[in-house]
Amino acid sequence: MDSGPLNVSYIADAVVLFRFFEAGGRIRKAISVIKNRSGKHEETIRELRIDSRGLQVGEPLVDFQGVLTGTPEFVGKITAHSLLDGRDA
């Protein structure tokens, strides 16, 4: 059995990665595309919210490091538009 690296090109056309992170006392979700068979893809990690009003994708999470590792660290400063604002689910 070969234990070498797995080439996902033959398994999926796109791989979308979801992660949870905590910020401002709330559990939030992040989304990133890590593989796309053809063409360019978004290289940033963004906040994702899904609620009764639909899907909302926020600005790139530039003030965080380690979101995809599962141990994010806030390295920026909080501004009015840093994360998606609260809204009823």
C-alpha cells in the first residue's frame, strides 16, 4: 500500500473548507476554497453566516491567524466592519 501524498485532483473538482472560530464571545464560521480544478479561486478566508435570511459572506479575516488550524489568534484591532454584524437567526 502506498502511503504517499494523496492527489485530490482526481477526487474532487473543488474543496471548500469550513472552520469554527470564536470572536467577540460568539462562535463563528469561516469558509475557504482550498482547491479548484480550473481557473483561479479566492485565496482568502472569510466569515460565513447562514441563517433564516440566507447566506452571508464577510470580508477577508485579515485580523486573524491560524483560523484553518483550529487555533485562531486575533492579531488585529476591532473595527466596525471587522466581522459580520449580529442579526437574528
